[in-house]
Amino acid sequence: MKILVCIKQVGDDGDMNRFDAHALEEALFIKEHSDNTMPEPVSVDIVTAGPSTAEKIIRRAFGMGADRGFHIVTENSDYISSFVTAFGLSAVAKKTSYDLILTGIMSEDMMAGQTGPMMAKILNLPCATGVIKIFLPLTGKTIKVEREMENGFRDGLVILLPAVLTIQAGINTPRYPCLSNMLSANRKQILSLSSEDLFWEPIRARESCIGMEDPEKARTGRVLEGSVADKAAQLFSFLREKNLI
């Protein structure tokens, strides 16, 4: 079984997106607990799209236990179209017959939650978002998952493989890279790819960022003063005024 995990570099420190770290941990957990149940060994590959500094998170993924790494080298930009990213990641995924593709549910910086579902559409694969549990053992043909819904509900699905899953935080606790893996991580080769290696012509974005701004403060507070009885009366009056009681 071959698993591909999509990771992203975020933040001023250039760390791995924490949602992607949960996706990687889940892939490594499957690898460690499925060797006796799968018809072939489980391997975990990593792919990221980003500037040259993104090699840092691939090395960290090696330290956690990943087997191979692919790096789509892009120009450093404040905004990269989710569609362009998904198309690039999908091009790498097409080079190998992956049984399972995992991504974080969203990135910490943009929080769009679009890349995983877009990859599924491009690759014409089934997709489950917000996955909070993966049931083992796997059969090699299907995967059983639970996904988080609104209002605390969960949705149970049995999905044909290959498939794309976006992983929600809370599904696991990502491990720290171990020393022996980190020592060997620097010796592992990362396959670097450019857009020209993947496409005949540049991929045009389907969406654009027209601006970003901090949200305006909309909430105000009211301090209740006086005795306990006075405060209770003020609170009662306020709740009645807002039709809350």
C-alpha cells in the first residue's frame, strides 16, 4: 500500500502546518500497524509545494518516519492559488499509483480547506473531509472512516480506494522526530520538481486574492455594577431586552 501525504510550510518560522502533521502521523500509524494485514508493505511519501526553504519540513517528515520526499519548487509568494497548488500536487500523485492520499483539513495561514477536495476532483477520486478516525485494519480495497460534522455529529463512511482524506486535528498526537531518523534524514534524497517538469504550460489560477484585512471588532461588553440584587436585575433586563428569556 502506498500513501502520499501533502504538507505545507507555514508561519514566520517555516514550520510544518500542524494539520498536515496530524495527516502525516496518521499515515505513519497505518504503516506501523498494517504490515501484517496488507498484501504488501506500506510506504509513506511526502510532497510539498513551496519555496526552497520548504525542504526543511520534508527533512522533518523524514525524521518522523516518511520514506520519500517530493518538492515542487515555487516562487515565494504571499498568496498561492489553491487550485494551482492542488494541480501541482495531483501531478506528482499521478506519477505513482497511490492507494491513499492524506492532507490536513486546512492550512494555518489561509484556512481555505480547498486543496484536498480539489485534488480529489482533479484525480477523480472519492474524498472525505474532516476525518477524525480511521479504522484499522485496512482491507486494501476500502477504508472505513469517521468525519466530523457540525453540532458534534459524526458521519461514518466506507470508501473505495484509492481515495483522498483531509485530516482533522485531534485524530492523534504527532510524534517528535527521533534522533536516528534525523541523522539519516539529511542523507535522504529529495526529488525537486519545477512547474516545467510537471506541465507543458503554466497552470492558470481559478481564484485570486483581491485583498486581506483584519476583522473589525464588533463585540462590546457591559459591566454590571451595584449589589448582587442590582446586578441580577440589570442582567434580567438585558436578557429580556434581547429576547433571550
